[in-house]
Amino acid sequence: MKRAAIYAGLLAVLISPLAALTTAAAQSSPNSDTNAVNVSGRVSCSRFGRGSITARKGMSVAQTIWYCATFQGGQYTLVSGNRIYALSGDPKQLAKMAGQTVTVAGHMVPVPADTAAVAFMGTVSVTEVVPSKE
């Protein structure tokens, strides 16, 4: 009987820290409202940085951005003043807004510590893109 009580007490001591860890992990989900952002800027491609975009021969600026993000290894970005945000989301939706000034609603995605992209402010997981009134 004493042995059962000892094992039950030991089990309770071992399980309580695990329960606390799972509760803390559940409360700090990556999609929490603390990571929600609304950013306005111009949809571009990572290969252009903050610079202006010269349209490729026979293409519009929007088509040039789409081409860069689709075929040249670039990624859709949002240029907001001196800040650049990488965009992750529906590529078709982002392609429609290429070159336009928009307001992006989404969540900031944590950036790994070993990332060498110093110019980027982070990645925004896009939930909504709305054209801005210029």
C-alpha cells in the first residue's frame, strides 16, 4: 500500500511539469493576435529590393514582378518605405496585386536566427490583400 502511494506521488511530480509545458505551448501559438499586422506598401519581388522596377521588354511592371517571383527565384515582397516584408500566401492573389500599392493583413512569421536576410523585416503570412487608394 505504501509503495502504491509512493508511485502515485512520484507520477504526479513527474507529470505536472509536462502539463505546464503543454499549456504554455498551446497559449503561444504562431497565429496569435500578437503577431497580427496590417502593412501598406507596394507589392514587388525580392530580387528588386527597395529599388524601382524597370519593365522587361514586352511586359508591364506587374508582369515583370510576376516573372521574377515565378521564374527567377524571387519571392513576392511588400516594400513599405525603407522596410521590406517577404509575403507568403496565395501566389495567384499576390500576382494580381503585383506593382500596386496595397494594404496587407496577416500574421508575422518568426524568422530563424540563422537567416542572413538583414534587409527583410520578416515574413507576413498573408490573409488578405486590399488595394490602397492612392
